[in-house]
Amino acid sequence: MPSLRKRLPSLNGLLAFEAAAKHESFTAAAKELGVHQPSISRHISLLEEFMGRNLFVRSNNQLSLTEEGRRLWQAVNSGLGLIADTADELREPPDQGVVTVACSFGFAHQWLLARYGVLRKAVAPVKVKLLTTDHHIEYDQEEAEILVRFGQGDWPDCFARKLFEEEVFPVCSPDFLARHPDLNKVVSPNKLAEMLKKLPLLHYDTGGQGWLTWDLWFKMQSVSYQPPSDVTYYENYPFQIRATLDGEGISLGWSCLVSDHLAKGELVSLCQPIKREKWGYYLICRKNLAARPSVKAVFDWFSKA
């Protein structure tokens, strides 16, 4: 059988063909590849000469693939795509045994901090670094191998696994409840909502990241509510929970973030949780990193924790 060199057309010709077929335009293909349009035309002509048949139909400045051209385009996409994916994998730096986990301040302080030592021991000798910020755009790049994000699981090009469903309910300190004993008599969320309108509520500045807010919580109880004009919004969820522990008011508590305080009796839940379909905390990893032993070890720990 003849060598591949004799059987295959030039790589430049295939690249020009792929771009021209994708855009159905020699001009757009030239712009993508950073060459002049006549260069694309020349590559396509040589490719058609090599194949011995037309690959494009040229009509009234319109460009479209012939049936043979479509077959070749599918083959080029498949072949060059596989080469590109393999090259991406080979260019990835070797596994150094260090995994950076990015998450919000709230998740780090309210859940991960108490378990960080267990995590480090469980995945040793892999080393775990933390990157914490409430502005997700700061770590939705390539600084971290694993992300813990609140949302609905729709992150393109990533593998996402739900860690915790969204379960939200009002919480307060035992001292606050003692000062407002009527809260113990409430049996329905609707009646509770009417009573809470008259009590100090602590608000979190979600920054448009999808967290359940007090006004939305009231709406889900079919109760109208407008936050006071002088309300103070906390920009950091752990600070808000600290104020709640100190008896300053009532907060919305996410079950995974306040579970330790509930278990210790430091906070009390005032009603059954509200759940929104798909919403919750997700563990996210770029697909090209999922097979790394160090990343898999940390990812699996979170999945089982």
C-alpha cells in the first residue's frame, strides 16, 4: 500500500477546505486562517485536482458543498478533530499532585473549613489548595482544577455533579427565638411569612448569582413583601450567619451551610425547607482534567463526603 504521504493531500489544503466548508466562504476562511483569499482559492483548486472532482458548487457568489465535498468535510472534521483533542491532552502539563479547589467564601467557611483536614488526609500525597471568592468570574478560568459552584448544573465543556440540593429555610438563634416565643406557635409557612414581615430579617447580597432571596421566599409562600429601604445587605454569607448566631435577626439558611450550627444547637430552623428543581451546589471539573489521578482523587472525596 502506498505511504500516507502519497495518499493524503497537503495539510494546508485540508485546513483551507475545512474553514471554507464551515463558513461557505473563501473570504471568511481566509480571515480565520490569517491569509489572503487567493491563497484559499489556490489550496481548494489543488485539493480538487488531487481528488479529481469538484468539492464545492460555485454559483452567483454562493458557495456550497457537493456530495463528495460533504463526505470529505465529515472525514476532515473527524480526523483533524481527533488529532486536535489528542494534542490538547498531550500538551497538558504532567500531573504534579497538586489540585486547586475554588469555591465561594460561604461554602469554604460554612462547610469545607471543618472538613479540610479530613480531605487533605484522605487524598494524600495529593496536595489541595483553596481559592475562595464570591465573584465566580475570578475563578471560572483555568486557575483551579475543581470548582464548587451554586447554580443549575449548566456549565458547557465541564463535568458537573450535584453535591447538595438547594434546601432553604429561615433560621435564627435560640436566644432570638426565646425573645420571640410566638414563632414557636406557627404551624404553616404562610402564617410564618406573615409574622416574619414584622421581624428583623438579614439579607444577603447575591450579586445576581441565583441565590434565593427573602422577597422570592415570600413570593413562594404567596405573601407580598418589599424589603425596607434602609435594609443592610451582607456581602459575605459567613458574616451574615455570624450576625444570626449573635441574635441580630433571621436569615435564610441553606441546609448544607448551616447543618453544623443546627447540629450543635447554635441555630434553629423555623419551618420545612423550600427546594427549587435543579438548583444546588455542584462539583465541576473541565472534561480534559477529569482523568488525572490527583483530580479524580479530590473529586471522588467530595462526591462521597
